[in-house]
Amino acid sequence: MGKFKNFLRIGALAGLITLLPYCKKENYEPPIQEDPIETEYKILSRKNLAGGLTSPSGLSEIDKLYSLKSSNGIADDLNGILTNGATFQDLWAEGGIQPLQNPKVLQFSTDLSKSSNTLSEVVLTTLCEFDLKEYTSDFDSYGYFPRADSSRIAQGVLLDALVLNDRNILTSSNSSDKIFRTSELGVVNIFKQDERLNRITDMIQGEDNKIYVAAVEEIDYLDSNKIVSPKRILSISSDGELINTEFELPSSFDLDNFFPESSGLWRKAPYIEKLKIVENSPAGKEKSGVKFYVSDLLKRRIYGVGEDNNVRFVAETEWNPSILGVDSIGTPIYATSPVWRTVYYNTLANQMSIFILNPETGESKVIHTFNETVKDYLSTGELIQVKGKDGLKYSMPLGLDVSAIVKESKDTLELLFTNSHRGTLEDLVFVKTPVEK
């Protein structure tokens, strides 16, 4: 395993970044539905916007204020950023794993009203590229998975990006203790460096203008029962000066949930576990008192956090969840990882699906299932074997990450959706139907 930690040292490299195009748009606020009305969602369209990306993640929209132009209520244009991961090559005679393709922050833009499922209609522009060659001394990964083109990808390394309200871009990694900031003018600095920022798997900016980051646990190198640092959500002031622990989550690395029961498996926790956080809608906060929802991938749990930062259990999901967003009435939306009994059978026990969650009852309802097979994932990365609720052995893609941008109109819900293993950027549109309780 090669050592290449902290490859996101943008400060020395991101001077190449170009200015983000800016267009002031009207603020659109979707109408709030009130009791006793509930909402059902039916898929209207699914469009492949881009493919061939390397571990895409960290979707964030550039213009948070937008207007809806089309008569059917679907946004005509999409404008945002995502991260594109690094690739590596074997050069054993010259020192093992070496960088091949640098990771990038990409801007995407498309006019969906003219789209016909052709990838050429999506424009991808490199905003920033990181030179890995300067930092090959201390970057680490769970492993390097060979791809069909003989290159390799770093398994479990998660990049995240966030466009702030002031249009600066933050970039983080679960393999670094630094978050970097790049301004519209190309000025780059360390937004915050702190050992508590290790193992970050998600970032959002709250309505209070604070940046909230989710950090997974650190377990003692010699003792899997000793938590060095718990799962927690940290807040950082908008100027990067203050950092606080907002709340902690139940933390443990349950070895009995994995196969094989490896004595050293917990040491890989930062590359296996993922926490995702989303802020509730104003109506959802008023109705339920929940300010944030947080999903825990490996524990298959979703938590709610109140204004007082008290954490409460909301739901246990059948399979491994990643929170994607909430709708205008505070309904959490999450995706589940694909899972299969064994790599030798071409049958998924669970296809990747998107669910809506009733936070009052803890019940989930699927609104879309991706039509995929085991073969779609066997060539995209390594697997980790986990134990299901039934005690049987299942396989799950290691390091799979999904991210989404959620847009909503009166009649539609739209998800711009990435899949890090499949290397895709897709657009899913759902029709909302009010239903009497």
C-alpha cells in the first residue's frame, strides 16, 4: 500500500482555478404543504448527464438562488461543482504506486430543456487540479483497485466540495486534517487545519452560516473497544476562526458485523464508514423540532438532532443508507448501497434505491430503484463483506459514495445524483402527488 496522504493541499496548487461564472437569479421558495396532506413521489424522468468520471462526489450548486423557467416546473439549467478523483499506476521498478491523473474540482452546466440523454450536452470544466506528485510522501488509502485501463483508484478516499454562500469553494478529504478555501479571484488558503478535521465524510453550510462537517470515529490502533475520537458533527465559523463539537453520535466499530472478523479491520474505519448530514427545512424544523438529519452507513441508522443538539434515533434502515436531502415539508430522502449475498451470484439482495422516510414513524418508502446487477459493480472497486440482519454474509462496494443536489418546485422534486463507483452524474425528476391522510 502506497503512502500519499493529504493530497488535497490545494494551497500550493489551486492558483490555476478560474473564476466561477455568476448570474444573479430570483429566489424561488417551493410552497409548503400542510397537514393533513402527505406527498407521494413518482419517477418522471431519468437522464444520464455524464459518465466516465473517476469517483465523482461532493455535488454542490453554484447558485443557491435560482428560478424555474419551464412550464412543467422542472429547472431548465443546472450549474454546480463536483470532485473527480485521482488515478494511479504501478511503477514497481521506480517505487510502487505513482500518480497518473490528478484529482480535480469540475464545474458542470447543462440545459436540461434541450437534453436528450446525450452526454455531449453536459459541459464539464476544470476549476482546479491538484498536483499529487508533490505530496506522495504521506497520503494513504485502504488499497488501490485495478481498472480495465490498467490504472488504479484509491479505495475509500472520499473527496468533498462545498460552494459557500459567498461563492468561495471549500474542499476536504477523509485523509487530511485540512480544509482549503479558494476564492473567486483564485486566492487560496487553508480555511482550517485541526486534528479534529481528520476523517471528514460530508460538509454543508447551515442557515446560520456555519459550516458543519461530519467526522467518523477513530479507534485505538491496538484495541478495537477503545474510542480515541467518536463520530461527531463539528461546526466551523464562516471565517474559519472557531471550531466546535456540536454533538457526538453513538460510536463503535462492531467487528461482529463483518466478515472475516479481522483483528485489524477497525483501523480502516475512516475508509469504510461514512456519515452524511443534511439540514431540515424550515417547515420540518417547526413540525418535528429536528434541525439536522444524520445517516450512519455501517450502523444502518438515521438520527435526528434538535436545536438543543440532543441526538435521537429516528430509524434503522434495512440496508446501508446515505442521506441526500429533505423536501419542503421535512421529509428525509436517502439512498441505500447495493448489497448482494456473494460475488458469485448475479443477484442483488438490494439494488441501490432512493427512499423517503417518515421521521415520525421511522417507516421508509422506496421511490426509485436503479436497474443494476452485480456485474455493474464487480469491476468498479473492492468489496467488503458485512453481516445482514439475518446473520448471513453479504457483499457491499467498499468506498461507494453518493451525493445529490435537491431542487423542488410545486409539482416536482429533482435530484442531481452521483455514484462514485459507476462514475456517473444523473438527473432524476419525480412528480409530487398530494395524498390525504
